[in-house]
Amino acid sequence: MKILAISCSPNKNGSTVLLLNKALEGAKADGAEVELFSVAEKDIKPCDSCRACGKTGICIIKDSLEPIYDKMLAADGIIFGTPVYYYGMTAQAKIVMDRTHSFNQPGRSLANKVAGVVAVAGSLGVEDAVKDFCFYFLARRMIIANYLAAYSLGPGELQKMEKCMQAAYDLGKVMVTVAKSGFKYPVDLMGRAIAYGTHTK
């Protein structure tokens, strides 16, 4: 059982990392192998819509995000974390999200992996960050375990919020519980479109 946490914060020692580590602590207490991957201080580039991954399932962009692909594919559950900047997720979070468009081939998919999200805000916007991640999870056919929305002005303040820290710990445990349940999307649903708009007939 492997639970991966991905910090999409540019701050390597901020509130997002604090809560993700607490969640991993909970997952580890229930027997999971855990790892934190942080985008902080890494050179990561946005998707350039080259569409090369449509044939290979592999993103051709060479940067510091490359190691995350194998980690995500090997994980049973993934907890994404982001602070809220200008009422939404960070630019780094959106890059991670967009670059995993390359997971589109048999054996290279996030389908049926358990998903969780941690969003930290000083004010408005945390709901939008959580919502956007949840739509991403649905599009990837991931299984949503839970989320944590926290309001804080820094790690020092968060550490004093006992219920918030407990909620983060519990998120990690829920990730393991859901992963152990063995739930999977029925095979006949895996190829169906789940997004509907004016282009859909």
C-alpha cells in the first residue's frame, strides 16, 4: 500500500506541507508506505499542447516534474495539496494537473487510485480549489476519499488548531481504508466520456 502526497506549493515549509505530512502520518499509522513530493524550488514547465502524449502516454517535456510520473502510477492513493493564491489553486497545481494528461494509455492511468486533497487559504477561494481538484479526480476516474479545507495564515497558527491537524491525520487514514476496500469503476464505464458540453451529441 503506497500513499503519495504532492505539495503544489512553492513554499517547501509552508502550511500545505505541514498538513500533507500530517496526513501521511495517519496513512503510515495504518500500515501504508508514504512519500511526499514537493514542487517547491523545482523547475516545472506548463503543458504546451504538443499532443505527443496522445500516442505514447508519455509527456515529452524534460524538467523536474519527470520523477513524479512513476511515483503517481505506483501509488495506491494520492493526496494533492495546494495553498490558495488569488482565489484558486496555485499555478504549480494546474501544471501538475495538466501534465498528467499523458496518463492516457493502458497501464498508464490514474483510474481507480484513491484521491484526496488539502487546500489552505487565508480567506476566500478554498472551495474553488477543492472543486477543481474534484472535477479532475472525476475526469481521471479516481476514487475520492475526502478533502480538507483549512483557513490559516501560517504553519505556526495551524499547529495550534488541534481539530484541523486531527482532520489531516484522519484524511491519511481514510485514504488507506478506501484503498483497502478494493472498489473499482466497472470496466464498461472506463471508456465513456464523462464531460458533456455543446460538442457532445
